[in-house]
Amino acid sequence: MQILIDADACPVIKIAEKAAMDCKVPVTLLCDTNHMLQSDYSSIKVIGTGADAVDFALITLCREGDIVVTQDYGVAAMALGKGAYGIHPSGMLYTDKNIDQLLMERHLAKKARRSPSKNHIRGPKKRTGEDDRQFEQAFRRLLETAGEGG
């Protein structure tokens, strides 16, 4: 088992690394050339720029039983399809039961943003310490579950 983090603008890298270190699970951070990452624990893979380049590189590395940390529902869906676990930086677990609904919501939001109407969809609210605690609790539970083989 390994942890793969879609690290472009990921707010929970340090939290995930600490939990992974405690469980002695390797972590790989994937980012594009527009981001400079440093880590004393994780390996870092810098992927060339291009639409979805990091996403496809992450999925290429992903194996059954791995844990993927991503905000991207499409990446999460592909990870689930490979038998991996997925978790959002909010702490929400991606599952076969919720991924279709999440993808549909993403599609509808994208469609609404493209419409000529003045109805704007708000972006995400500002991240709080409680958000970090929720992620850490869910992530540590997921590490236990994945370590036990599901």
C-alpha cells in the first residue's frame, strides 16, 4: 500500500504525511511544474504541464489497495475503478455509492458556470482548523481500514 497525493493546491499534505509516517506507509506527492514542493518524508514526482497530466500520472501509479488523496472527483472515480481508496481533503471518503452523484454534481456545476445567466455558483468556503481535524480523523481511520485489507 502507498499513498498518492494529488498535491497541486492540496491543503492537507502535512497532515497526511504525519499520519503516513506514524503508520510507516510511503507517500508520493504528484504536482505539475508550476508548483514547488519539498518534503522530508514523501517522494515527489513533478509532472510536465498540460491538462490533466498530473491526474493521469497519478492513476498510472495507482494500484489496488492504495490510498489517493484528491479534490478531483474524476481522479477519485478512476482510483476506485482500480480498487484503490479515495479521500477528499475535507475527509469525505469516495465510494462506489457516492461517486456517481459527485460526478453528476460536478457536471451540473460546470454546465451552470458556462451558462450566460447571472447565476454564479460560490466556490468552496475558507478552510478551518475543524476541516483539518475532520480530514485527519477520517484519514487515520482509512489507513487502518486499508492496512487491514479493506
